[in-house]
Amino acid sequence: MLLKNKILILLSFFLLLVIGYNVYLYTTSPKTGFVLIQEVYNGFDMKKEFEKKYATTLNARKKIVDSLTFELNVLLKKIETEKEKNKSTIQEFNTKREEYIQRKKNYEEDNAALTKQYDQEILTQLSQYVKDYGEKNHYTYIFGNDGNGSLMYASDTKNITKEVLEFINSKYKGAE
Amino acid sequence: MRKIILTCLFFEMFLHSSCTSTDKNKQTNKEDNIAVENGLIPSNTASLMEIKEYVLWIQDTENGFKKEKKIDDLTFSVQYKPYEYIICEEERKEELPDTLLKNKILEINNMQYYDFKISVNEGAGELLKHQLSSSQEYEKRVNYFSFMMQNDIQLVEDKDTLPCALFHFERTYGASPSSIFLLGFPVSKNKTAVEKTLLIYDRTFNKGLLKFTFTRKDLRNLPKIKTHEY
């Protein structure tokens, strides 16, 4: 009877030790997760909104360039059909052509600058919100999988893309 | 046997209490609503608070009337200012007579008011000089903050997009690493407590579009201050 009790006490002690060790491992081991960068970027509401805004600007500029092209073509046809070349029409054509070249160049530069600016603004907020998610949920590391080989393998259970996306969109909305 | 009787009694008590609370709910639903500037708040949920407690409650980010966003090296925050809060801040008294409060509200209730604040997270110095590249840029910033920034601010309420009709930039001249902007918007035709989203496009520090949403649920929790008759 005494021996049986001793064995029971020993077993309980051993069990406690195992549980304690597991708790220690759980609390001290780094919490990690990964996100699919492309999915997070494409699903970010700010990116979607800016994409629409950019498309509107691009369309408006394209319309201006298109109408200038049309005017140039009309003038060109006029010059070609005239038997006696009219100097004023030629001058008008040249002025329009210069305006067209200048505008096109300006728009191309502005479009590139706008894309760069939007990208920077989106990435600044995106990075901050992912950082906030990590801090709030006590992550030690959140890896980004962009398919370039920097993350070769991770278990699907560590994929937190959906949770991160929900969080960053809520943060962007500013409701929290 | 005693155990069975006790269990039955306990069960009966539980049933009785749940039935009475449902009746109470039905009764309060029929009660009149208290009108506040955000819309209609059911009288049973609009709590009454002393002035000090009320001011702290409004300034607490947990209660949804103040929103904060930390982005990189800057913190952006918006304080929604209900009329009673504005009057408490102006009067700086521990007690307010009911008539004074009502009269003051009538003076300001044609608009809705917010404070927008930008602060540098680390380091001191004037916000206007934060990451400055040239003295011309400083002038440009002062000019933008004083006059142009108003055009980059809007308030969205349901389908209404309201322009920033009142704008004032409070300069600190290096005394504080933050800047405060006082904002005012017209009162929307919709008088109920709808969700309000403040949109601010940050052109100075390249953080992009900043959104601050005051949810319907939070707005409906707005308490009232305890007033006194003199």
C-alpha cells in the first residue's frame, strides 16, 4: 500500500515536471507566423482606393493627350490637302506639336512620380499596421513570403495572411 | 428530496428573474429618447457624469471619441468634441447651471468640431522642422498648414461628404513637438448618430490618406453631464 502511494506521488511529480517544462517551452519559444506579401498588398483597402484614384488621374490625362493628338491630325490633314501651303497653319501645327510633346513628357514624369509617391505611402502604412498586429498579438517574428525564395517552407498553420489583412484594413479605417 | 426541492426553487427564481428583465426591456424601449447632438440616444443608455469625469471619459481612447494612429515616427490623433465637452473646456468649472449649458450649446450647434493633432514620437523640437531639408521647405510647410491643408480634409457621414468649413492651425513656435488643428464641419442633415469618418490627406510627411472612424456604436454611448439648477 505504501509502495503504491509512493509510486503515485512519484508519477504525479513527474507529470507536473513534464507539464511545467511544456509551459516553459511554450512561453519562451518565439511566436512566429508568415504572410503572403502579394495577397496582403493587393487586399489592403488603401492600395485599392489609391489604384482607383490613380486610374482616374491617368484617364483624365490620357483624354487631354488624345484630344491634342486629334487636333494635330486634323491640322496635318489640312496642311496636306492645301495646294498652297499656308504658313499660319504650319505655325499652328508646330506650336500644337510642341505643346503635345511637352504635355506628354510632363504627364509621363508626373505619372511615374505619383506611382512612386502612392507606393511609398501605402508601404509606410502597411508596414506600420503589420508591426501593430505583431505587437498586439505578441509575435516575435512575422515573415513575408513573396515567392522569391527568402522563405522556402512554412507550415500552413503559421499562415496568418487572413488575420493580418483583416487587422490592417480595420486599422486603416481608423475604427480601432 | 431536499436537494430536489432546492434545485426546483433555484430554477424557478432564475426563470422569474429572466422574465422580469425582459418586461423591463420592453418598457424602456417604449420610453422617450434623449436628443443629443449626435442623434438620438435612448434615455436608459445615456449615463450622467460629473464634469471632471465627463471630460476624462471623452479624452479616453477606449471610449471611441478619441482616435490615435501611430505611423512610423509620427502619431496622428483626432478628438471628437461634443458640444457639452467644448463648453466644459471653455468654462473650466466643476458645476454648470442647466440654462448656461443650453444657451452655450445654441451658440455653437450649427457645426461639429474636432481637434486634429500631429506629434513627433521621439525627440523634441517643432513639428514643422521635423525632417526638414531646407528653409524654403519650412516656409512652404507653414503656408500649407495655415491655409492649404483645409482642402485636404473631409468628413464622411453616410453618403454625405462634408468639406472642412472651419480650420485653425495653432502654432507652438517650438514649445511642443506637436501641432494642433481645430476643425469644424457643417452639421449633416441626418440627425441620427451615424458613423463619421474623418479623411485627412497628409502631404507634408508622406503618410498618405489617414482615416479616423467614429462608429455609430461609440457615438450612441455619449454620456451627458450632470447640470445644476440655480
